[in-house]
Amino acid sequence: MSTKEKVRERVSVKEAISLDNEIVVYNDDVNTFDHVIETLIRVCDHTPEQAEQCSLIVHYNGKCTVKTGPYEKLKPQCTQLLEAGLNAEII
């Protein structure tokens, strides 16, 4: 293995270790736009504009990453989203 390949390998491993987890919210036929927006503002500290954009992305694309960060920080937020009736998971 050349030195150049070793350097690339180290960078790839370092990048993989530092990646954050994501909360993904999925579309459903139950929740209103207003409920999703209000919940994202309350739980994820979104601005009204961010929450509205995420709700539209969820509606048209079927899902949207609404928060990234370490798993320990995302877990309680994801739990609150689920308790509010949203379909969400940490990936």
C-alpha cells in the first residue's frame, strides 16, 4: 500500500467516526402541517421557517432529516416527536 493510500484510509476512518446521527421524520396521513410545524419548533428548536420547510419536504419527499447531532442528544428529542404522534427515527 502506498503512502497516499494510507493517508486516504486514515481520513476516511476519521470522517466515519465523527459523523453525527440524524432524526428523520416520515410522512403520514394523520398529522396536519400545523401540528408538525409546532412540534418541530417546540422539540427541535426550529425557527418557524425551518419547521415549515421541513414539513413541506416531508410531505413531498416522504421524509426529511430534521436534526443532526450526537445520539445522546437526539434520543430525547426523537422520543418527544414520537410522543407527539410523528413518525420519526434516529439513523
